[in-house]
Amino acid sequence: MQPDRPRTLPPELLAQLAECGELRVFARNEQLFSEGQPSDALYVLVSGELKVFTQDGKGRELVYNVLQAGELFGELFLDGDVRSASIRAITEARCIVVDQALAHGLIRSYPAFAEFLLFQLIGRLRRATELCKHLGLSDVFARTVALLAQSAVMEDGVRFVPSSLTQQEIADRVGATREMINHVIGDLIRGGYLARDDKRRLLVVKPLPRRW
């Protein structure tokens, strides 16, 4: 079995990039760049959360990924083509921006950085394949349950879904409408799998069913 590869940059690599790049701060809901724009820089998320998504002409979104602190993005600048997705800040976010020439120099000079970047690309290809599989072979119920189970956190002995994962956000990430997500969550509450507490948090009461 191959060892697990880190999803976020090791501290020594992050420090190296911080010395070379420019620190930028993005406000909540600010768009960093849009699908189709030129790829001219590599980004490192230092703090906050970012949404990777595409959008159609009617404003409907499909979320590919949610990035956490320590992750790289914008790595497709390597082939010189345009951005393949849009990025928007979910919360205030601080990023290190490394221009194209400097990033290429780091790849040549620091084998550990080149290896990390390679495994990031492999990991995202695997997640893209998994997303295609879920969208093509799973129904909305199964996709919603999988996302809820993946996103739930434990705090003070209570497992719950973070409030930042709204019904609209779930809909965007599983390729459904908000009304459909509301229906699925309602079914799970009626079935005793989910419950609302006095803080209006969505609690996971027992293991979620794969199918209904």
C-alpha cells in the first residue's frame, strides 16, 4: 500500500512560497478568477475557504471542490491554457500568489515542491473522476447522503453538519435543486437519521442510509 500523501503544503514549502510570492486578501464572496480567464499564476490558500465551481448562463452552479488552508490551486497554469473553473471565497481568504515564471523556477529548483504539485494534480483527477461517477450513477438521495456524511464534524460528543453547508450549497455540490435537497433532508429527519437542536444545527443522530 502506498503511503498517504499530504493534501496541504508542508510548513517548510509554505514558508518558501511565502518568501517568493505576494500575499493577497479576498473578501467573503469575492471572486478570485473566472473560468476561461488566462492562467498566469499559482495560488496557495493560507487561511479561509474557497469554492471551485462552474456556472451556466442561467446562474446555476456546480461545485467541484471546497479548498481549505494549505491547499494549492490554479496549477493548470502549467500548460498555458485558460482557467478550467471559477474560484470564489466562501469566507475571507488570504492567499499567496506566485507568478508563472517564479512557479516554474520553484518546480525546477525544489524537487519536493514538484512532487507535491504532481500529487495534488493526481488527487484532483481522482476527485473529478469520483464526481463524474456520482453524477452519472448515483441518484440525488445517495449523493446528498454521501456529502452530509463527509462534511459532518464532531464537537463535544455531538456530530453535526456545519451551518456553512446550506441547502443551496448542498444542491450546488451534488448537482440538484434546493427543493430536492430540502425534500431529502426532510425525509432523513422524519426517518430519525437527522434532527435539529436548539441551535438549529443539523445533527446526525445515527448512521445515514445509503439508499432510501
